Amino acid sequence: MLKTRMARAALIALFLCVAPAASRAQPAQEFEPQVGQEGKDVIWVPTPQELVEKMLDLAKLTPNDYVIDLGSGDGRTVITAAKRGAKALGIEYNPEMVELSKRNAAKEGVSDKATFVKADLFESDFSQAQVITMFLLSSINMKLRPKILDLKPGTRIVSNTFDMGEWKPDQTATIPDCNTWCTAHLWIVPAK
């Protein structure tokens, strides 16, 4: 009986020493976003890369521009802007998406130009941007519209698919032979 208790105590002690080491030894599962996953204000659906390019073309993006992407998701718009030479910031509420975006920017070699923050877009200051990109619902765009209209005249706003109500876009471009998320809208903030 004493030997059994001692053996059991030794096994428990061994388990208590080995279990924490084993759990540390396993690599952390890397976050993998799922299309349609819930977010704070919208579900996550990535903008097709072809439309990202079209959006930045529509904005006439230059290397001198500062781009802010509202709801930056996996970072593709910010990274693409940075690859074109612009400084770009992604504002994203989901901290796992922010970390994924940072890893994606590092893989693409643009971490010096592409930055990401975990923040609420309704509480963020994006007044320094010359270009704002977004893929948000029309209802969210409408909530942001007063803040957008208060931006410096000439600021370019580009939205994937969703509009701003009665504020009609200055220009629209559609990707041919595309089924969903095919349209980019451009607004230029008017003079006050």
C-alpha cells in the first residue's frame, strides 16, 4: 500500500513537471480567418485583389498619399497601397486580424509602410488621410458620412460596393466578368 501511494505520488509529480513543458512545446495555432466570420460591425469578407487594385487606381493613389483602410481585415488593401509606395494604416477591431495583417505585411516586405492598429473605426481619427478605403455596409458608411464630410476637401474615399445614400459617387468602376464585390465607388470630399 505504501509502495502504491509512493508510486502514485511519483507519477503525479512527474505529470505536474512534464505537462506544462509539453503544452509550451506545441506551436500556437496560427489564426486563420473564415469568410463570413462575425465582426463588431460587419462580417469579414475579403475584397478580391482585382478590386483592391481598381479601388486604388480609382483613388489615383500616389507614393505621397497616406491611406487609411477602415475595417482592414487581413490587410490586403493596406499592403497593396504600401507596395505602391504609399504609407498606409489599417484600422481593425479584431486583434487576431491585426496580428495576421502585421504578419502578412512582413511577408510582403512592407512593414515599414503598412501599419495596423486594433481600434474602433467610429472612435478613430482618420483626418490625416488623403485616401480612405472601406468595405463596410451602407448603414455603416452612413454613420461615418458626417465624419467623412468633415475631412479636408479633396480627400478621396473609395468603397467596395456599398454607397453613401444620397451622396452620389464622383466615379464608379466595375470589374468585368465578376459576380460579387465587383464595384468600386469614389467620392471626393467637397469644399466646405
